[in-house]
Amino acid sequence: MFKGISVLVIAGLWAVQALALPPLQHWETTNGARVYFVPAPELPMLDVKVVFDAASARDGDKPGLAALTSGMLEEGAGGLSAELIAEGFDNVGAQLGLEVKRDMASITLRTLTQPELLQAALKTFVTVISQPDFPPSALERVRQQMLRHFEYESQSPEAIMAKAFYAQLYAGHPYASPITGTKASVEQLSREDLQQFYATYYVARNAVIALVGDLDRLGAEQLAERISQPLSAGQPAPPLPPVSPLSKAQNVHLQHPSKQTHIQLGHIGYSRYDPDYFTLFVANYTLGGSGLVSRLFNEVREKRGLAYSTHSYFIPMRQPGPFLAGLQTRNDQTQQAVDVVRKVLQDYVAQGPTPEELSAAKKNLTGGFPLRIASNEKIVGYVAMIGFFGLPLDYLQTWTDKVEAVTLEQIKDALKRRLHPEKMLLVTVGDTVEKAETVEPAETD
């Protein structure tokens, strides 16, 4: 009867209160996990997100290790089978989530806070986090699922493009590895590999616990200790190596039997700690981040009909993530589309947005901010991010002020320093008639 508890989330309630969020509270558990808590008594719910620095950047020479380790957590723990774990959550209307990115691996719980339901959900959740069994039979099943996914990806131009882009842009860096690894590597990963990875990275001092929901401070402290205590204290993961930007433009074309060519253009962007973060965030809204009213959309689709949609965005990570601009177009239009995107980027760097565009960008970004935190689930995602990257505790309260404070002069200065259309990596995947001069693509499998 408790399934689908997400229907209890009243988005409008958070939207109304978005700009009056209670202060974010922070402390550490007795064995070193960092805790970030926002009380939200309006609904009888709790969202928990535990984030570990245990993502694909930690794979080393075994691509896919982080993804396979994460995927196995719900396959057996503390003697419970995958079926019993799933039933443990379903019976109390709770939901478990697992996710791995390049920087972070997360485990989430959404549950009602009625005491008997909360305690039952937490019991299963803590077991999953702290006592994974990595059962051999389940390992082979999950491995085969990943291998089948690789077969699908080998036929997907978008997946081929993304792997080639990261492999080339971050060659020699941990970010180059595909998040799910490679077929050759996943076939070789052993149960002992997973156990060692878990023992190294799924530890309290490498964890952030984000809590948003119907708890008081004492309840939150007790809950955080309950999650943290069964974990080994361990040590934080070491810093990632620095990223080297491209010194010149590179082109990579991968032939693929498709009617359209997938195009991705970009270079190294900025980290989550960069002082230009808000300036470039606002700047990109006009360039390609605002959809139907962006410069790229206007030039690529509206004026020339070269693509159904186009976009640009930055992906900030612990080390500088990429700036990306992309689209899909007819094979015979590939060069024209690339030329248009390059021209838009060059003009934008040279001139920046108009005062009217900047004003519209600020209004849309600040006006849409309440929707960014319109539920406990969205809030806990931000809280976990704040904790993982060590951002200021008032990040959410000051977000709109920082957007409003961005000036035209700051944008023009940042664009000239940080966006270099003449030094970008171009990756195209398709049955392209006219192929540009290419460099040999980096290995992705």
C-alpha cells in the first residue's frame, strides 16, 4: 500500500519556500563521515543520499570496476538475496537508488518517516551499504548485463561519440575511461577486485551523508551514526591528477552506418571550485543552454534547419570537466553544421551576449530556481553536491544573488580567457560523405 511514495511530494510546497530554506547543518560522525542536513518537516518523508569518492575516476587499470561494484551492492548483502533486499524496501514503500559518475558514486534512500517504516527501511539500507556479499552467481549475471549493454552501445552513435570524446580529450587521465568500462576489462574483473575496491573506497572518511526530511537535529545525528558506524573509518581518496588542456584543435571521425551524423565539439572547461563558475554558467545560458532561445538554436535550426536541436553546456567536476557543444544533422550537412557552430562560438567569444540577452538569462535562471529545489529529492541532490565538493553551506541561499551579480564585463572577460573555438576537439560519428582530416582516435575498448 506504500508503493509510489513519490506522489506524496508536493512540488509547489518547496517552490513557495525555495528562497526561505532553513540553514544547512553540517557535522561529522564519530568515524569521520561528513554529514549535511536540511530539516523538512512539511512532509512525513526522508531522503538520504550517501556519496562516496568511488566512481570511475578510481578504476585505475580496471575500467568498469566502480560501476560493477556499485551495481552489485543490491544483489546481496548481510546474507540477504537480491529478492529479499527488494522486498525489504517494497514492503515499507521505500526506494533504493544506485548511481556512478566519473567523480562520485551514490546510494539513495527515499522513505516515509513513520517510525516502524523508517526503521525497517534503514535496516535494509544500512545492510546494503555496509555488508555487501558480492555473491558469485549474481556477479556473473550483472557482468553479462553489462556486456550486453556494450553490444547496444556499439550500435549507438551517441554512445560511440561520448566514449571517443572523453577518451581523446582526457587521454592519459582517469576521466578518459568510460564510466561502465570496456568489454575486455569487465570480462576480467573478479569478485576479489570488487571486494578490494569496496574496502578501499566505501569507507566513512570517504563518504558524505546528505539528509533532507522530517527529522530534528538529534534524530538526524542518530540516523547518520547508524549509517556510518558499520563502515570502516578508512581514508579519503587521494586527489586526482591535474588535467592538461588541448594545445591545438583535433578532429576525430568514426564511420557509422547512420542517416545522421552526431557532432560533438569542445575542450576542457572548469572545475566545480572555479571562480568563473557562475559567470560561465550565466554566459552559457544564452550561447546554448536555454534551448529554443539560444544563439546556437537560432543559427543552427531556426535560420538554416540543420538540426532538430542543439546545445552547449559545461560539466564541472573535481578536476576541470568538459565544455560541450553538440547536435545531429544529415550526413551531407555535417561540414556546414560544424562551420556554423564554430562561427557562433567565435562570435560569442568576441562579442559576448547583448545587455538584453544577459537580462533575459538572469530572469530565466533566477525565476526558474525554485523548480531546481522543488522537492526533497532535488534538495538532497544539491546538499550531497555541496558536501562532496566542499561548497559553502549557504550555497543554495546565495545562488540567485550570485547569478544576479554577474556582469557583462565579467562574461566577456571570462569567455576570452576560457573558451577557445580554435583549440577544440571535434568528434563526428556517422556515414559522412566528406570527411575532415582526422587524428587517430584514442582507445575506448
